[in-house]
Amino acid sequence: TQKDISPVCQSEFPDIREAVKSNFLLSHLRESQLDEAMSRMELVRVAEGNTIIKKDEPGDWYYIVQSGVFDVVVNDQVVYTYAVDEVGANPSFGELALLYSKPRAATV
């Protein structure tokens, strides 16, 4: 899957802060830790229909969704569909593989 990657703008930091605050694994980060993490983030644009992550592959990114609709697939079954407008915040995924050095648990 080809990804269009660019730096994150500071104007996007409030949305990132909000997404991280609602993530139970990352909500404990101190302000300085979150600032450091955000300074290293990149904006990734993915075309509709493309796979973002694949189940069982190594985790290399944590994703915070700005817009769009995407399916979470496990064993060829859609187990959840996120739509940013429906969630009311910016959903995120990919942190488990990074934090625990485990393969991806689902395809998105």
C-alpha cells in the first residue's frame, strides 16, 4: 500500500491531544512526553479502499484518524467499522503492536 506521508502541522496538535487522551493505553502520558511524541508524528494519507495495516505484520506506526470510514477485519470478518463523524472524536489504532512488540491483531 502506497502512503502519502508529510509532517504534522501544529494546528493538528489539539486533535492529536484529544485522541490520545481518550486512548486508555496512552492517556497517562505527561505533557512533555506527548509533546515529544507529536514532534515525531507524520500525516499519512491513504486512498479509499487501501489497507493501512495487515494482521500479523509487525507494528511500526500508531494511527490517529482525521477523517473517513474504515473497517477492522479479523479472520476475513469485519468486526468493526469506524466512521469519524459517528465516533465524535478521532479514533486511533496500532498502539498495541508498538507497546507490546507484537504483530498486528487486525487488518484495517
